[in-house]
Amino acid sequence: MIPIHQFNPHNSLMFLLILFSFLFVGFLRAFYWKHTKLLLIAPFQYRYASQYLRQDNAFTERVNWLSFVILFINFSLLLVFNKQILVFENHLLFLCLVFVFYFLKFYLIKFFGKLLFIHEVARLTIFYTFLSDKALAILITPLILILFYFSVNIDVLILYSILFLSIVFLLFKLYWIWKVGTNSFGLSSIYIFLYLCILEIYPFVIITKGFFY
């Protein structure tokens, strides 16, 4: 019989992070399901993305904040699982790393939008890239729980499932950013390609390599 490595279920911070992730998903399902459902399908259909973008009100703002928190929690937990580190400080470190990455990504896009006088393009780029990541984070919440607490050793299967979903969301994200940038704003394909490689594809490849190699 092969022993199965399990994360310590008594690690309070890890348990609280997963608990809060499910709690926020529960809030979205119970109180903001109409807007959450729109957020989940918006990465795949332009008209739903446009509809969600137009619905700039208190409800969508709450959905955005809750989904951001879920994103930070779930993506940091994936990094924790990858490193197999269960020290209290490292949980906070990974959470901060995810936050810093998205913080820098947000302000880099804003900066180049101002520098190149393409404010609307920057706004739509931020919308599409964060929309896709938030939807992905919500969908993988039950998979995160299975990774940490399931008694059967199916880690590889779950990781490949998360990878498959990530690739699907990434491809749609790249497609819509490219299409909106070239068709709606006439941006150079070189600029779009450089952006996608530096801020979208390269980080994804680095994280994927860390999981499977």
C-alpha cells in the first residue's frame, strides 16, 4: 500500500482560507447569482461581457470585490500546494505574491494606457483579463478543497483538470483581447503580442512548469 501524503488538517490558516473561499462563493450564489452567472459566462461570449461591463452598479461592484478575494485565496492556495510548504508565514507570502502580481499588472496596464493615450483600450484590457481570472477562480473552488482534503490520492488528476480549465480560459482571454484590440481600436499586432507574452502567457507558463516539473 502506498502512503498518501496529506496536508495537516489542523493548519488553521489553510483551513480558514478554504473556508472563506467557500463562504464568499456561497454569498455570490445566494445573493448575487444573476450577476455571478453573467460573470462566469462573460469570458466566452462578447455580448455577455459587454452586458456585464455596462452593468456598472453596486451589485456588480460587490461581485467584483468578492470574486477578487476568491481569486487571491484560491490562486495562493495553488502556490502553497505546489511548494508543499505549510509554514504560517509562507501562506501569507503566497497570498501577498498573488496580490502584488495583480496589483502591478493593473497599474502597468493603466500606465501604458496613459503613456500611449489609449485609456479606453487599457480599461477594456483590465476588464477582460481580470474577468477571466475571477471566473476561473470561482470555478476551481471545489477542486482546491479536493486537493487539500480528499482522502484518495488524485492530485495529478485534479491538477490536470485545473490546468485544462486554465488553458480554456486563457485561450478565450487571449482571443478577445486580440480581437478587441485589433478590430475595435486598430492596435498594432506587435504591441498586442508583446503584452500577451509578457503579462499573460509567460506567467502562466512559469506557474505550470512549477506544478508539473
